[in-house]
Amino acid sequence: RNKQEMADMSNPPQILRKELIGSGKWLRLQKYYYKDPNGVERCWETLERTTHGPDRAVDAVEVIPILKSKGKPPQLVVIKQFRPSAENVFVELPAGLVDPNEPIQVSALRELKEETGFTGIVVDEGMTCLFGMAVSNTSIKCVTVIIDGDAPENQNPKKSLGEGEFTEVCLIPINEINESLERFAKEGYGIDGKIWLLGFGLNTFSKFF
């Protein structure tokens, strides 16, 4: 084994200090100074949510909503939403920040109702994950929700968006996720990578396992 590998195994990196560069309403930019496995001090710029704190189990939830109706194949409920940072409208999963001391499942159902109008039942609460750890320490849980498309409350779903929020609801057949995303991309929409990974996983397992 080389020295680099041995250093990586025996000397884990250590955070030394943090330096605030600037802060807005929702995000703050910080410098993290740390010691690498070889003992060299380095600096990393990172974004942190201003809402990040001990009163939240995670920073945000992402909802995987599956609409099931009699006589129809299951459909994934997604939304179109403008993202200023990427200068585009994105096809993405319903998602949002967790309120202080709010249970994860309550947060997931609230965000689903606000952004799509649908009401559902939580069937799975995923593990805590980070998707953009190279840039941010934002923690997320993906929550799977089953929506009864035949239920009265889901016949004419009405969104309850906050000020400045605008979404368009789209339904994608579960067995056509990536094909649908390719069509959206050709139309110029940005694509939430988590939806692509979901479709890729389903396609891969159906083909090879």
C-alpha cells in the first residue's frame, strides 16, 4: 500500500474552524478550514441553509408521489418550477424545507399538498442523504407517498402555494420515466437528476435482475 492510502486510513480529515463570508435570508456562504489526511491545512467554500439547526431532523424533504388509479398504470407526480440559479424551468419532485420541530412525514404531505394539490399516504421514509455535498451540507429525506387517484379529494386537486411560488403539475407513467424526461429535455426544460436516477434504476433492474 502506498503512503497516500495509509494516510487516508489512519488520519481522517479534521475541521479546524469556520469563517462566515456572507449571509442572505435563506443561505450563508462559509469557508471551512480543515486538515487533510496528510496534515495539510486546506480551505473549502460551502453553502449552508440559514434554517439549518437542531430544531429540524433534516433541512428538507423530497417527495416521490405515486398516483394509482383504477384501470391506469401507476404515474409519478412531478412539477415544473422555475429555478433562478439555473436560469431555467425544471422538471422536479415536489420538495421543500422542513419547518421547526415538524415531523418528516407531516412535512412531506404538506409540501405535496402545497405544490400539487394531491393528498396521499406515506409508505416509506428514506434515510437522511446529502445530494450536493461538494457545495452544501443540506440534508434531505426522500419520502414515498401513494396517492389514491380515485379518492374524492384527489379528483380536482387544488394547490396552496406560498407567495412567489408557481408550479405546473405533470404526470409521468412509472415505466416511461426516462423517455418522458428526454422529451422534456428536448423541449428545453431542465431535469432534476434524482428523477433520472429513479428511472434509470427502475429500467436497469427490470432489464438485468
